[in-house]
Amino acid sequence: MPGTNLTREEARTRADLLRVDAYDIELDLGSAREGGTFRSTTVVRFAATTPGADTFIDLVAPSVEEITLNGASLDPASFADSRVPLPNLAAENELRIVADCAYTNTGEGLHRFVDPVDGETYLYTQFEVPDARRVFATFEQPDLKAAFRFTVTAPKGWVVVSNSPTPTPVGDGNTQVWEFEPTGRISSYITALIAGPYVGVFDSYEKGEQKVPLGVYCRPSLREFLDPEAIFEVTKQGFDYFQEKFDFPYPFAKYDQLFVPEFNAGAMENAGAVTLRDQYVFRSKVTDAAYEARAATILHELAHMWFGDLVTMEWWNDLWLNESFATFAEAVCQAEAPGSKWPQSWTTFANQMKTWAYRQDQLPSTHPIMAEINDLEDVQVNFDGITYAKGASVLKQLVAYVGQDAFFQGVQAYFKRHAWGNTRLSDLLGALEEASGRDLKAWSKSWLETAGINVLRPAITLNTDGEIESFAVLQEAPALPAGAKGEAVLRPHRIAIGLYELNGGALVRTDRIELDVDGPRTEVPELVGRHRPAVVLLNDDDLSYAKIRLDEDSMAVVTEHLGGFTESLPRALCWASAWDMTRDGELAARDYLSLALSGIGRESDIGVVQSVQRQVKLALDAYADPDWREEGLSRWAAAAEEHLRAAEPGSDHQLAWARALASVARTDGQLGLLAGLLDGSVEIKGLAVDTELRWTLLGRLAATGRADEAAIAAELERDNTAAGQEHAATCRAARPTAEAKAEAWASVVESDTLTNYVQEAVIAGFQQSDQRELLAPYAEKYFAAVKGIWETRSHEISQQIIVGLYPGLQVTTGTLEATDAWLASAEPAPALRRQVVESRAGIERALKAQAADRAAGAR
């Protein structure tokens, strides 16, 4: 039985049969405050190439009341397994379906949220990948584009936003009706509806004769924290940059950005009505890295208006191209747009996106960038570090290969040629080949059709005078992880080699050589005869996608002077290389800690600082010898307190160190400091102990048994908001008692009433690295429950549980054996198997790294 799945072959058959013209969708949300279900009426007009053929339309709903095809009534009981059968099609067809659809609290379909601050109800849709069918009957595949006209009945006084401009509502009763104009031809997954007493701020983007209305919305309870001017500034920079580079005007009638509650992703590129997680409305002080991340998300979704919405993938196997292009576009826009506040965006890209990609590409589930997507279940677990981060890294490599001007010339031709249509990868590569004159078939085969990651190392020999006698770049293709499909391959790389010298403690680049690397060994004759520099950095400027290793002499200099690089990007590359070596067991966790302690104080890029802080904590929790771990954590906690007290008052670094200390505080003095900051008896000059920091401090105190239920309830009374309720759930689940763990486990596993965000908060509190013994009994419970969770919960909810509650803190061979026994006996669905196998790989890696750290301790 298909259940809620759809195969690529079924989609291809349906696309060959149908051409969809238009949808008229009527939604009655008048009783939204009560929840439950809502009436959905869909009329869709479509043509069939083969009259007399049968097909089906997609729908997920508690009940169907009416099905009428070309004037003939069909039995509503025929609706089953998310499909309404459509027999004996005519050449031209009109279908009407009336259904009662359900509100959700999972962030899928039409999500319903009640704000505890004002008691009001707020709705928004999230349809990617296959959830428009939870709101209206639709041919749920990206290549059956159509025009969508929404008519919405909602409570009087509400704001209703969709893809088309919001009309003036009509009606004088308790409800009103909004009749939207039809959209252009778009895919169902980028249609949208946001409704409730949201508040909006408005502006416009103007360029010559062009005027695009802009809106920014949030709940009233967040309005005081909304900074629309900053959001509009980034948005307008994106409009300027993308319209110039794409040579195609913004294709929709307006551009709204709506910050919505309990959103599962970062944002969603609904055409002209982008939804974003409302954590991007900052209630408390955050570092500049958070503003940079928000700006990147804004630009990512704006880029999708062209690449994804105007021109859309034919099937989900090109999801990677959709997301990779937007990820590349966000970074290049931040780096180059006039007035950008984050011209160092490629540092952030190297520090975060590449790290994500390298991690994902070393899992047993690694796959080619062009993944095989056979059905919807395949695509739902493929929103991963390869689809986003490796793909974007490879696009950056492609830009270096063909040249940026030629790249954007090809993109311009692509948009003009395929506007409002659907494409495959070959359509983009063809346009790039025409613009650049390069044959990209071999490049595509090497980079897009193979899995895994290469390692680049320098091979340097010197003569007696210290001059370079030979210099080569060695390329390795480590074997793919056990269970991964395919073969490891060497690839062509366009890289730069940076040469750095020490100058008064600063590491300054004195030369840069750009070249093509291919095969196992590439000679670099340009460097022969030169004096050996202090540091040789392969892949300087981060042009390619590869793991980089430093030669022994360079590593020694970097270890002592990592903070001495005058530019942030080479520092980020060296930090990333050291972290990758730690994960691979080539650098002991204790040595990574020493590197961090010696270099982080000189790191000016706050995003890099926060990444290193997270990585040190992970290294100590997962990769350190358990017998030494407490010593390492104590050293790190002492350093965090020292940096906190020494940081410039009110600075981003001060806040970052406060949060770092709160994650690791362990002595009576450190925990007393947290408690003092929380109750106001201790002050650190410049440190604002605001709402979010208070919850961070309380969370650590709860996890260490220093804060009880009364303290949590008192803090919730101070902050009885949705975010406050989530933080309180985390604190309660973090308490170091068997009762607290049992209560948290039951609320997630044995009940299905928690919203997506509260469930996520409970899981975060449940898993505490200092509570391994307390959590050990739940490993067996996990394997007993996980298959049933997958079979009975929605995709988002089940994925949270499967990944979040995996016993990853139990780094033992016993956990591996229990996982293997479950995999052998449970016959899990492929998507479920993948999530468990990926989690298992974390245990395997941690065991290897712990052995390396243990050996280092015996040196």
C-alpha cells in the first residue's frame, strides 16, 4: 500500500498524462480558535493527454465529503492512502473535492499555535516536501505547475497573507472572506497561507520604474523585539545584487517575510510569502554571528524566488541544486553586495557549512550530490549536509573553474530560457557550458555523481639552504564508510596555495598561487627554489571541497600562532583542519583543547569563536578518554570563566563566554557564579543577564541539581511565553533524577500530544552529557520503541525522536552491538534505517577518537 508515499515513477507517469491549468481553493478557517478540522474545497482544472486513462490526486485528511469529476459524483469512500482515484479522464477535466482537513501542531501542513501571552491563535502553512495535500487536494509533485487562487474565510480582524497580494476582506459578521488573485504558474509546495492577528511593518523596494511592496510580520507579543529596518536593509541589498547578477526582475507581485512560531526549518521560500522561524526575532542580546546567520537566511530565501520558484526542479533528485544554489548565493551576496555588514561571509561558510558537509560526507549514508531520489521518503531525509553544504561548496568550486562572470552569464540564460517552467541539472550545465566554453561533463561526473571527500597534503623537500627543492600536492581518496554505496575517487580541484611568514607575531600572506590539482600527485614547479615560508596553506581562500592537512613544520607554527593570521579565512581553515583531524582521531582531543586554549583568545571572528567553543565541548564529551575527560572539562571550564571575566564589557565575546561557561560549569565556585548572576547577587560589568541568558544559566543549575521545580516555575512566571514554556520543559527534563528522566521520556515516547518545539525542548534537556549513568537504562527502551514511533508519528516528529533520543552518550561497543541487533531484526524502512545508521556512526567515530586520546595520554 502506498500510505503517504509517492514514487518517482508514479510522478513521471502522472506528469506524462496531465497538464494542470488552475486551482480554486476555498478554506474555511472561521473556527480556527477551536482547532480540530477545517473545511477545504478544491476545484482543479486539468487536461489529460490520453482520454479514458486513470490517475489520482493527493490528499491527507480525516474525511472527504464530496468528489465530483466532470459533473459526475464519485464515492468519497474511494479516498484511501492519501489518494483520491480519478477514473476515465476526459481530454479536459474539472474536479471538485470537499474535505475536512486537520490543523497540526507538528510544523507540517497548516500549523496551529496559541500564544500564551495573548491567548490568540496563529496559523501558517509549511508544504515542502509533500504537505500541501494536508490543506487541499493537489497533484503533489513539483513539475505539475499551475495557477493557484485562494479564497479564505477567517475571523474578523485577522491578517491573512498568501502568495498574491492581500485583498481587502469582505463581510460584516464574526468572519470575513479574503479573495486572492491567482498566482503565476508555480509548484504546490511553494504556495502558502499565513493567518492570525499578526502585526506587519511595510516598506518597498524601488529601482527605476520597479516598485515591489515589502512586508515583515510577527506576533504582537514579539513586536517590541522586531527590528524591521535591519531586515529591510538586508532584503534590499539582496534585491539589488540578485537582480543585477541574474539579469531578471523579481518575478512576483510583492515580497512578504513572516516570522512564525514553532517552525521546523530556518525558513521556507514560499513564492512572495517567505516564512521564517521567529527565533530570528531576537528577544535578548545575541552576538553578531546570529545577525549574520539571519541575514544569510533572508538572502537564501530571496535567491530561491528565482532559483526554485520561478524555475523549479522537475523532481526531487535536483533538490540539491535548488538548495546549493541558494546557499552559494547567500554567501556570495553577503561577501560582495555594496553595504553588506558581513563581507567575511566566506569565513563563516568555511567554518560552518564546510564543517557540516565534511561531517555528512563521512557517514555511512553518504551519497553523491546528485542523490537517487526514488520516492518522497527518500527526499525527506535528504535535507542534509550534502544537499546544502557540499553542493554549495562544489558550486563555489565550479565558479572558480569557469569564472564568476561566465557562471552568472550562464545563470542569466537559464532563467530567461526556463522562466515559470521545470528543469533538470543538464539544463543549467548546458547554459554554463555555452557561457564558459568549458565541457562540464567530466567535471559533473567527478563531483556530482560520486560520494566521499578527498584529502590534500603538501609534500615538501628542502635543500641544505632551506630552499624548496620539490613541492607537490598529494591527493588521497579515503575509502568510503562501511555500508556506503560507490567507490572513492580522485577529483580535479581548483585550489590556491597560500604562503605565510611570521612578522612580529602576525602571520602575513606573502604570495598566493592558483592551480589545478588532478590525480594523486600534482607538482608545483613555481615554488621550487624559494625559501620555505613559515606556513604553507593548501586550498587558501577555500576554493575547493577537500580535507586539508598541514605539513609538520606548518602545523608547529600554526599551533603556536593560529591567532596570528591577519585575515579571518585562513584562521577558519586551520581551525577546521584541526577539528577534522580531531574527529578522525589524528589529533587527540586533549591536543585540540590545548590548541583552542592557546589560540581562541586571539580570535576576533565571533562566529569562529562560538564554533570552536561548541567543538571543544563536543571533543571533551565524545572524543576524550573517559578517564581523562573530567580533567579536560575542568580546564575548559576554568578557561571559560577566565575569558568571561577578562572580556570587554558588553562585547559579543563576553556573551559567548558566558554561554560557554554555562554549558560546562562544574565546581561549586562556577555554579555559584551562575546562581549569583541569575539572582542578581553577582554582577559582571557589561554582561546583561537578560531573558535568554537567564534560562541558559538556569538550565545548567537544573542539570546539576542546583535548581528545583520551584525555581523553574518561578522563572516561567517571569517569562510565560511560548519560548519560556519551551525553556522550562528543557530545564525540567535536565534535572538529574530518575523521576525527571522518566517523566521526560514518557511525554515524548509514550504520548504524542507535545508540539514540535516542546518535544524538541524536552529531548534537549533529557540528553545531558554529565548524566550518562542515569540515562543508560534508556538505551534498551529506545530500541524497543523506535520502530513504532516511525510508523505512527509524522516525519518531523519521528525524526526528532529517532535522532534526538538515540543513546549517543553511551559510547561503548555494547551500544554498537545493540544497534546492529536492532538493524538486523527490525526490518526498518530505508529512511528510518538511515537515521539509526547515522547515529551509530557517531558511536564508532567516538570510540576511535577516544582510543587516540588515550594513546596520547600515555605518551
